[in-house]
Amino acid sequence: MSDMNETLTNPEHMGQTGLRGAVVGDTRLSSIDGEKGELIYRGIDIHDLARSSTFEEVAYLLWFGALPSKAHLDEFHANLGRHRSMPPELLATLRTLPKKAVPMDALRTAVSALGLLDPNVNDMSEAAHIEKATRLTALVPGILAAYHRISEGLEPIASDPALDTAANFLYMFTGKAPDAKAARVLDVSLILHADHGMNASTFAAIVTASTLSDMYSSVTSAIGALKGPLHGGANEGVIHNLLEIGSIENVDAWVEKKLVAKEKIMGFGHAVYKAYDPRATELKAIAKEVGAAAGTTKWVEMTERMEQAVWKGKQLYPNVDLYSASVYYTLGIPTAYFTPVFAISRVAGWTAHVIEQYADNKLLRPRANYVGPRGVKYVPLGERTADVKL
Ligand code: COA
């Protein structure tokens, strides 16, 4: 503990820490035990939630700190359904975006635009926070489905309020009544991705919220952070790697080459887990089931082989993104939508953290360790014949 404090308080070390181990505040939402490979949402083990709960129940749990009664869950579901209607101005905005944009960029722009369309954007009451969290969680799947269809030259589809978040997303995305098994697989994946302590995108969200900026701005910041390949973007990287490798016989040599070249292999390693990521345990089992049901076990078999080869070469555990990749691929979700699917779920966690931040706010304002020169004389422009490098 004293070593960690030393690292965090000694300016000599600040630039090297990546804020690992730094505590930004208290939370009652989720906690990771990186040594044991445990994740809890409001005290409940992630394995129990994945096996028995639903994404909508988890969103309720995160926002309200309670497992809802049947009546309250039904009411919550109906409320999410009502908030799914897309404002016409937002749909019009989506139609103006470049058709070949990265969907995460389209989502970031759409969520930002949604803030412009909310007359209560700056209402800081608790009721308004819940209203905005509901609106965002209800609309993110529809925004992605609509953008996907527009970019394919198809008409967006209105939501079906009877369906839950996962099933409705598949319906709006594909235009077909969703297969119940596929919808449940996606629902479990949404449960597993809903919250994860002080991850980079959640941190981005609460930094923005801590300035008392609005919730849409906070979620826009978070989407920008999630997009990166070291965070949510890793699941897309995994499938690109599997496609590049091509077949199971090539896995070992490919992994060895990457490790020798000291290149990062997507879907492995974690800033907090030093054990098996419990979300990966669930997703690995799901990936096997989904592959078997679809009659295409190739991707999950290659992924397992990759897991063995990475363990042999570098003793790195898989993270959540390793097996979610083959699950989504087998479900037929286009690769560019893997990270957006992560966002469909994590928006519940981001908004929960933003609400928690507003409730006990302190501006988040760390320091940087200045390592540049000091006492440099200013050279007036007229006396410079070239750039004066500092
Ligand atoms: N592939 C290959 N080597 C990896 C690796 C990976 N995915 N993740 C970590 N390592 C190696 C590092 O190169 C380093 O090796 P070294 O000590 O020989 O230099 C060591 O493991 C420690 O890595 P480091 O980057 O310091 O760990 P971190 O805790 O800062 O990084 C991640 C965490 C997530 C950024 C990192 O594991 C990573 O980039 N993973 C790939 C991206 C990914 O899957 N992200 C999703 C996270 S849920």
C-alpha cells in the first residue's frame, strides 16, 4: 500500500502510472477484484446476473440500487419502450452523416445531437437525471440500428415496445423478428458489459459530469473513449485478427510472431484483472453454444487455440473482448458494430456513474508531472529566422 501511495504521490512517477490504482472517489455501483477475477454489480456476482437476470433489470439495479419487483420492472420496461421513439430531427441528422462513417463516430455525433434536442438538458434534478439516463439507454440501440439501415440504403424501422432492449435492437437492425435464443445471447452480453468500475470511458464520463456539464456531454465523452482499440474497440480487433489468421493451423505461428514483435494482441491482458476475467468465462461458454447452434465452431475453436498460445507464450489471460468477438460474428452482427453493441450496454453504467457523480460532486482535476524546460527566454517574432525549438 505504501508503495502504491508513493507511486501516486511522487511526481517523478506520475507520468508512468496511467493512473493505475488511483482512486477517484467512492462508488456503490460495481467493483472488481482483479486478483480473484471477481466482478460485482451492487454486491451481486456477475455470474449470477449473467445466468439469471436481464439487461433491463441490471440497468434498474444500477440506477436505483434495488432489484425491482415484477411490477416495477414491467413499468421500467414500458418506460424504456416509450423513450425509444426517435425525434424526427435526430433521424434527419443521421441521414446527413457520411454513409461510410465508423458507427461509433455516428453514435457519438447522434448522442451529442440528442442533447441539443432536449429542452431540459441543463435540469440538474434527480428526476431529470433518471429521465435522461432512460432516454439515452432507450435510444442508443435505435440510433445504431437506424444508422446501419440508412448506410445500407434501407429505411429505418420503428421500435417494437413489446420487445426487450436486446431483441428490439436485433429487430430494428435486421428488420426481422429476432430469434429468441439470439436475443437472449445478446441480452446476456449486455448484462456482462453494463458496468466495470472506473474504466476509461466511465472515467471520461464522470470527468465531464464533474464540471457540472450535462449528461449528454458526459456520454458523448464516454463514447469517444470507448471507441479506442485499447478499450471497447478491442473486440473488433479480435475478429480482424481471426480473419487474418484464417484457420486453426496458423494460430500458434501467428501468436508467436506477434509476441516476438512485442505487439499487443487484442482481447488479452487487462489493467485490473490479474486472473481470468469472469466476463470472459461466461462469454466463452456462450461462444461455444452459439457456434454449435449455428454449425460454425471455427471461430470459437480458433479463439480457444489463441488463448492457449498466448498463455504459453506470455501468460496473459483473455479479457471480455476475446470471446464476445466470435459471439457477435456468429450472430451475424457486422464487425463495425461490435464496439457499438458494447455502448448499448455500457450507457447504463455511464449514466449510473454520472448520476452518482452529480449526487456528491467534486471537480475532477488531477495534476501532470511537468518534465519540460523552465526559465526559457521569449524570442520576439521579428528576431526569429526559424522555429525556436524548446
Ligand atoms: N498482447 C501482448 N502483450 C500484452 C498484452 C496483449 N494484449 N497486454 C499486455 N501485454 C504485455 C505488455 O506488452 C507488457 O509486457 P512487458 O512487461 O514484457 O513489456 C505486459 O504485458 C504488461 O502490459 P501493460 O500494457 O503494462 O498492461 P496494462 O495493464 O497497462 O494494459 C491493456 C492493459 C488492456 C491496455 C493491455 O493488456 C492491452 O493493450 N490489451 C489489448 C487490448 C485489449 O484487449 N483491450 C481490452 C481491455 S478489456
